[in-house]
Amino acid sequence: MEKRSQLHFSSRWDIASNPDTPPETLNEFSNDQDWKIRSAVASNRNTPPETLKNLAKDHEWMVRNSVALNPLTPLDTLDELSNDKNWLVRSNLARNLSTKIETIMKLVEDKKWTVRKSAVESGRV
């Protein structure tokens, strides 16, 4: 049974991470019970902006982190992630070249030194 379950996960992950997967399918997979599948959807360049907005509110920080790293995440969603409770999400947000300079400047003032370091090392301030 475990092998079948693993196979099922592998095929779902392959679909969720495939850049040619249709946006409608990615939207469906964004509600998967497994955070690893939702994270793969959040990293996918073909994921619709509205789906990325929803995934930015996921209870698992790794999913939000994938949204923060996706260069196609809507700018207002990236701005919202600058307030994320997880410092690694904020730190990786600073590395996303699509993040607005105003958001990077906010991250330069973050309470966590690793976030400030990432913002400065982005080379955009």
C-alpha cells in the first residue's frame, strides 16, 4: 500500500511541478492535502496569479516561501508576504527580482538580521 501511495504522490508532484501543466489543473492541485504538492504549484511558472494569491495565505510556511520565490507572483502579493510571520519567507522574498524596491527597502529594516542581510545582498539598495 505504501508503494501505491508513493506512486500516487510522485505522479501528483510531477504534474504540479511540470511547467506545461495547464493553469486550471494547477489551480485544482493548489488545494491538495499535501503541502509538498501545494509548494510545487506555488513554484510553477504556469500557476495563475489568483492561485498564487491564495497560496500566499497557506498555513504551511514552505508553501508561502515558494510563492515568495516565484517571479510571477503578483506584486501586491509579494508586498503582503513582507509581513509574513516566518523570517525565511521574508528573507527569500528579498531575493525575488520581481519584488518592488519599496518592499526591499522595508525588508532592510526587518527585525531579523538574516532578512536585512538578504535585502542588502539583493544588490537593489
